[in-house]
Amino acid sequence: MLAVNYTNLRDNMKMYMDKVTDDYETIIITRKDNKNVVMISEEAYNNLMENIYVLGNKENYDWLMKGKAQLENGQCAAHDLIEVAENE
């Protein structure tokens, strides 16, 4: 995570946007009166929104935690994948 002031961001906008999108960096833009802003990539934002949606539903959360516990306790099995011809 990087912290940069507004003036530095403005003067180097492309560089910082490239860091966010290419290097998966999160940037905090510091402003007067502690009115800071966070810059993340669209990909990171979409992932965050999906996680909030999925984990915000108790049934989904419980289902995921049950699956996680099963995996951690070795209650899982590996299967070979079956390849299907494209014209089927």
C-alpha cells in the first residue's frame, strides 16, 4: 500500500494508475483535514463487491465455512476431469 499526497498524484497520475492496475497496488491519496481517498483497480473493486455480496448472506457464509472445514479436515476427494468433445 502506498500513500501519496494529492499534488504528487496529480503530477504523476499515469505512473500511479499503472501501479494500481499493473502491480495490484492500493494507493491512499492523502488530503487536507484527513479527507483521504483510496485508489484501487476496477478488478480489485469488483472482487471486493463480490465478496461483500457473498459473505453478506448468512446462508452463503455458512455454506462456505462448512466447505472450508470439510477441506481442512480432509473430507474431500480428488477426481479426474472428463474431457468432452466440443460437438457434443
